Amino acid sequence: MTYYASFFNLFRYLTFRSIGALMSSFFIVFLVGKPFIRWMKNMQKGGQPIRLDGPETHLLYKKNTPTMGGGMLLLGFLGSIILWCDWSSPYVWLCAFTFLSLSFLGFLDDILKIVYQNSAGLSGKKK
């Protein structure tokens, strides 16, 4: 492609791809954010249970706050790595596997909070 347009030479530089990944991840989360939050509020009907031993302001302001906000981050991350990463690098695979594994733990923690209506979720030892 660089034979026809020298602009495509920029895609060889890590800094250019990093800035592109940052910007595309930001725009994905920005575009998906409001519909995702609205969908989560409709799905959860009451939000996450609030710990009674926390600050009293949480009882007022965190009421009906949906969980699973990490889903937006997951979409932004996956979108940017699919578009911008060099998949031949083992570091990309390691980073993607680590992020997806920790995302699964967060998802499991939030599901346990919602299903059992308990603010404890997954125990710290299992996390």
C-alpha cells in the first residue's frame, strides 16, 4: 500500500498505532456508553445492592446504579486491539488474554451480586 500512497507508512510506527488505538477506544466507549447504561438499567431493575457498612451517601446516590460498567471498557478495548494491534506479537495475545480473564472475573462478581442481591459478590480469595 505504501507504494501507492506514502501515508500508509505511518501504520508501521508504534506511536501512531497507539494514538489511534487510544482515540478509537475513546470513541467506541463514548458512542456505546449511554445506550449501554440505559440497557443495563432496564435489565437490572434496581441496580446493585449497596453495602450497609459503607458511607451513608452511598445509600442515597448509588441507589439504582447499574453494575457491569466494565462491559463498556471491554468493548472499547476489543475494538481498538482488533483495529490497531499487530497480532503476530505474543505480547498482544498475553495482554488480551489477561484483560479478558480479569473481565470474566468482574462479570462473575457482578452476576453474583445481581442474582443473590448481596453486595459481597465473589470473595476476595477467589478473585
